[in-house]
Amino acid sequence: MAITADVMNSLVSVTQFNKGQASKIFDRLRTERQLIVLKNNAPSAVILSPKEYERLSDIEEDYRLLMLAQERIAGGSLEHTVPLHDAMADLGISDAEIKEAEELDIE
């Protein structure tokens, strides 16, 4: 039921835009991740907050990179791979730095 309530609260009529309430609608995106715009009582568009757009873009990029990695692994070709130790040496990264980075909370 909570999901239904969230969706109901995120509905905005296109009529509100026509009545000059766009600024008020966009202000809602400071506290809400998305708004669903209705035209003739049917969903017509979705407006995302910049933070939500960035979050979804990051997820999409991560997914594409994962798919690319899986394709390369499935292809079985290791001729263009670099061992981790060699890559770390080329970049000047030590094992100690990796262990230290694992302890950090990155948000």
C-alpha cells in the first residue's frame, strides 16, 4: 500500500503547468525524487530531481560496464588483459593503498 500512496502523492496534472504553477511543481523536486505528469488522467511524462537523474545514470553506466565485462569474459580472449599486479605497478598503487581504500566509506 505504501507504494501506491507514494505514486498518488507524486502525481501532477499538466493543468497545473498551464496555470503557472511550474515553479511550485519544480520546488517539490527538492524533497521528492520524481513526479508523474498526467495529461487527460493518463501518465504523460516523468520529471526527475537532478539527484535522482544522476543516481539512475550511474546505475545505467554501471550496468553497461558490467555487460561489457561479461561479454569480454564470455569471449574468452585474454590477449588484451593486464594482470592486476602489473596494472597497479603502472598506476603506482600499492597493496597497502588498496587495503586502506577498502576501509573508507564512499557514498
